[in-house]
Amino acid sequence: MRSYPELRPVRWDALAVLAVLALAAASALLLWRAPAETGAVTAVISADGEERERIDLTALSPTTITVESRGYTLHVLLSEEEVRVTESDCPTQDCVHTGAIHGSGQSIVCLPARVTVRLEGGAPADGPDLVIG
Ligand SMILES: [Zn+2]
């Protein structure tokens, strides 16, 4: 009575379920690990709508980059901790007054020079929000 031949297909089903579960777990693990592996924040400096520089901030010691656009010159200080426009000869000085940015998605814009400094990748500025369940 216990050895029904119909039990065999059931075992195969169980194997299939296990395989699907393993796949799901693997992909979930991949998805979950992805943010940690692409944790590097990249500063993207654009001028006049064109990308000029793309700098990985990981372990970057403070570096100043000069960006010239529309007759204006901006000095952008980049380091692992923050990015800021330290000096600019633009009339509004908004880019300088913006101060330091340090999180992905943040940006500094200089309207007169049409320069943008944008941070991409890594964790969002409000990092802890990522920890959900
Ligand atoms: Zn400016």
C-alpha cells in the first residue's frame, strides 16, 4: 500500500520545486548583493550638455579638476567623502554656495557656465532607507 507508483512523479515535482526555489534564491541573492558591489559613487561632470569627466570617487584622495565652459572656469574638488565647487568666476556663484555633495543623486549646477556635477551609483544619500526587511 505504501509503494504507490504514483509517488515517483511527486518526487520529480518536488525536485522541480526545489530547483525553482534554488533559482529564485540565487537570483534574490544576486539582486540583494548588487548594491553592495556597485557601491562606488561616480562623479559625472558635464558642460554644455556634454559629459566631460567621469570620476570614480572610491578611495580618491582630494583632487581638483578645472572645468571650462562658456568663458567661465570652475574648480571642482573631488574626494571620497564629498564633491564641491571650490572656486568659480561665474556671476551668480550658486555652484560655490551649493557647498559639498556626497550622495548619489545629488548634483551641483552652475547655470551661467552650464556645468553640472552629478553623483551616480552607490547608495542613495539616505542610505539606511535601503534596509527594508
Ligand atoms: Zn557657478
